[in-house]
Amino acid sequence: MSLDFPTVAVLGFLLCVGIALGFSLLLVVLRGQPVLRLWTLSLWALTLGVTLLALRPYLPQVPAILAGNAAMAACAVLLLRGMALHLGQPLPAWRPLLLVAAFMTGIFLFLVPWPNLVVRLHVFSVFAAIIDGWIAWLLLRHAPPQQRTSCRLAAAVFLAEGLLYVVRLFLPVAADAGEDIMRTGTPMFVTYLAGVMLELARCFALVLLLVERMLVELRRAARIDGLTGLLNRSAVLADGQLQLEQARRHGTPLALLLLDVDHFKQVNDRWGHLAGDHVLQHFTAMLQRCAIGRVHLLSRYGGEEFLLLLPGSSGNEATALADAIRHGLQQRPALLDTGPVAVTASIGLVLDDGRTDLSGLIALADSALYRAKAEGRNRLVAVPTPA
């Protein structure tokens, strides 16, 4: 089979259908992904556009060309909108729609009143280059820190595709092409072939964006407590040790608070576990409100125990924060369906001694917390680290 315009058109059509089917199957597995839904729709729109343009000789020419270009424009807008959503960036609908209106106006003018294939090709190339450049700019400008690898690779693919369309603006079109896109000449044929390959690369880039985002979300889920949204135990131990080492390198103080919700078992026994969950969320909100503006690590250390690490805080500052937490809890009871419930906390405080590791400091704070409970709860006890 010779590699000519009809052959490339067939290959492009089969590629579009295969990729659209693949993304559709992926959408069945990942149903809750609106970005994937938009990108899948864009691929089906691309397939429709390629089909209509390929069947142009067998269909009414003007409707087929207009419908085919409209489908290609829909593909571009859906792709752009999905990218903005993936990056969490607002995209007013009027901006891409205004660009589509200008594009379709150009296609219509140089198809009906003044038929000119060359100008239509230029209109399409300018439109596609703008969309590709827009998407690449979004990827480079708004890439989340943990997803920069996939965003940069995808941006490179879209920039390459945009550059291809810019180059196409300066390529000659065969003089005898007339209105037949299949007879535009060898230079244009090469760009069509490159476009097929870049389309495949673009789809791999979209998959890469989705995969890296899911990996980031999985890593985050492995570090976060599902009920409170705070760091879990393993995450705070890892991050806390790094904070401790950094504080010692810089010669700055570090305080550690271990907090326990008083009589939490009674809440569960009396009002049920849903009420207990609400109390823990209320307690979390109070800790976050009091710690705001301070450098800190806050974690649900286990059950009803919470760990608050305060790099750069002295003993007096940590004591003042602990008192603010206790007083805040006294002033704001948890509001359950059955009415307000008083929540108090016992707190153990320990300061970094420059030698004990994080686990040792937590053990010392735990002993202080035990004393606070033994002395009547709802109080702060500080245990000095051993010399």
C-alpha cells in the first residue's frame, strides 16, 4: 500500500477511532473524572470531523466541510476546557467561543462567497496554532508543583503541534489542487503525516497528565487522615523528623504538644460514633484556628490524640498556644443534633533538647499528657527534657 493522501487519511481516521474508543473504555473505569469526559468527547468530535472531511466527495460539499470544521473546532474547545479544568483554572466560555466564531466565519467566507482552499487551510492553521499555544501556556504557567513533569512534557507536544501549523502557513499548495484537500502537494502531505504522529503523541500526553495526577492524589491520600484532613501518624513522623533536624541546624527552638480529647469514649458510648466523629472534627477546627499564622505541623496521631509540632516556638509561646486551645474549647462546645457538648483537652508539652529524636520527644510529651489526665484533665503539663 503506497503512502499517499488517501492512505494517510484512512490511517488518521483509524487512529482517531482507536484512540476515542480507548479513552471511552478508560472513562468507564474512571467514571468520576470530568476532565477525562471532556477529553473523550473532544476525541469523538475529532473523529467526526475527520470522517466528514474524508467523505466530502460523497456528501454535499458545503455542508460536509462546514460540519467537519465545526466538529474540529468543538474538539479544540473541549480539549482546552478539559485542560483548564485539569489545572484548576477558570476559563470563561466566551473566550474560546469567540475564537470558534471567528474561525467558522473565515471557513464560511472562503467556502461559499469566495471559495479558496489555500485561505481555508491558513484559517484552520491559525486557529489550531492558537489553541495549541493556549493549552501549552496553561500547562507551563499553571502546572501544580507535584505535576510539573507531565505538564511540561504535554506542553512540549502541544508546542510542537502548534509549530507544525505555523510552518504549514508558509508551505506552498499545488497549483492544480483546486478545492481538493487531497491534492495539495508533497509539502502539505508531509505536514499531514506529521500531524497524525503528533496526534498520537498528544493522546499519550493526556494519559500521562491523568496518571501523574492520580499518583499525586494517591500519595496525598496515603498521608492524610480521612476524617479530619490532617496529616496521619506516619506522615507527621516523617515530616516532623525533618523539621526537627532543620531546627537544630539553624539553632532555633522547637516545641511539641500532644493533645487528647477528654472523656472521648463517653461521647461515643452516649451519642454514638457519628457524634464522636463530629467532636473530633470540631476539635480539629479549633486546633487549626488557634495555630493559624504559626509555622506548624498538625496531625491526628491516633484515635482522639493529636500532635502539634511548632518549629521556632519557645516554651512560653507553646504554653500560650496550649492555653488558647483549652480556652477556645471551653468557649465553643461541639454542636451535636442532640445539643451542645462540652469538649476539653489534656495537653502534654515538651521542648527540644538538641539530642533526643522525634520519637523520644513524643514519648516525653506522652508522659506529660498522662500526668495531665491523672491530675484531673483539661490542663497542660510540661515535662522538661533530660539534661
